[in-house]
Amino acid sequence: MAGRRTAKARDRHTREVQERARLHAARRAWHDGLIHRRHRDNIVASVVGGLLVAGSFASQAAFAQATDPAPAPSPSSSISAPPVAPFETPNTPAPQVTP
């Protein structure tokens, strides 16, 4: 009867099975905790990033409302620059290249 175990062997096998089950449950809980933490961190980062973008838009809008617009340029007759002659090309021939 090769298939029978002694009481001591059955107890040892039962302890080993229980230990493997305990370790598996611990690893599973740790892994589930990691997934939960990553999910939470992604949500927090998304909310903070959205608030940062919304805050930058709001600050730009507030700044644009608080500052005076730049004055529009108006023509003045006090000082004028002398007219500039258009660019003229010289009438010299191109240099000859000898081989």
C-alpha cells in the first residue's frame, strides 16, 4: 500500500499546503494594494493637473482684464524719416572663371 501516508506526513503536508495558501493570499493582497494605490495616484495626478491648467487659464484671463490694452499707433507729422532708395544691382559683369 504505497498510497497511504502516516499521520506525521499528513500533518506536514497539511501545514505546507496551509503555508502556501497563506503566502499566496498575502501576495495577492499586496498586489491588489499596489493596483489600488496606482489607481488612486493617477486620479490625484489628473485632478491636480486639471486644476493647474484651469488656474493658469484663470490667471491669464485676470491679467488680461487688469492691464490696460496697448495704445494703437497713430500717424504723427512731427518727425519723418528720409525716404530710402530702393536696392539697385550694380551693372558689373560676373567674374570669369578659368579652368
